[in-house]
Amino acid sequence: MTFSAFAAITACFSQFAVLVSVVFVMRQMRLSSRHQQATIRHGRVQQLQMIYQQASQAGSSDIFTRGLAGDATLDGSECNRFVWLASAMFNMFENMFDQHREGIVDKQTFASAVASMRFQLAMPGARAAWMVIRGRYTKEYVNYVDRLVAGTVTDGVADISASWRGYLATVGPQA
């Protein structure tokens, strides 16, 4: 075997090794992207759980339900607690909005977050809370949420127990 033949064989092996490396790196990038999406979804669930835990505590549950319904009889302290809870929702959505805009969150995950925000914005108290706190956010986010508000009908049910009882009646008593 001549030196030039040996060099040609070595070059072929070298090119093959580069090809395998490129395929491996592409696979790792795909796996990394999936892992990143899973981490983002997990973080969103944790944030929602914290908000729901706060909202479901003995003193907060009534305030949150009344606040979402737009109950004007909330006293100053109750109103502040409601707006803080609502702020947590808007902050979490802002995070999803920013991550989606930067290409970190996929369309399906963002669509789910938008559906959740529309559900909240269908309630008058959430809309009022938004008007109170909207000045704290970036112009782009404010414009986006304002478009959601404009495109969402105010017909939300703040009292989840009423909806639950209604659905329970349709499925019948459970043994």
C-alpha cells in the first residue's frame, strides 16, 4: 500500500468520523431542546401550584373568588390580597410570553397559557386587577394582554363550586 492510498483511506475515515459527530451533536441538541421544554412546563406547573395554594388557603379562597367576581365589597386589605394574587398570575403569564417570544416555549405550551389567561380575563375582577397593575410591565406585554382583554367576553364564573356542582349533576352521583 502506498502512502497516497493510506492518506486517502485516512481521509475517508476522518470524514466519516466528522459525519458521525455531526449526527451525534444534532441528536444531543434535539434531546436538550426536549429537556428544556419539559423543565419549562414543570416550572409552570410549580408556579401554578403556588398560586393555587395561596388562593385556596382559608382566608384567601373567599377573597380570590369574590375578587375574580368583581365584588366591590372587598375591604382595602382584601382588595390588596386579591390584586397580589392576580399579579402572580400576570407575572407567570409574562414569563411565558417572554419565553415564547424568544423561541424557548413552543406554540402548544404557549397556547395553553393563553387559554388559561383568557379564562381568568373572562372574570371582571381579573380585568380590574390588570388595569391596576398593567403599568408595571413592558409595552409589548401590555399590548398583548390588552388585546386578550379586548378579545375575551366577560362571562367567566368566579365561583368554581357552582360549575363543579353543575357538572356533577350531569354525570350523576358517584358511589
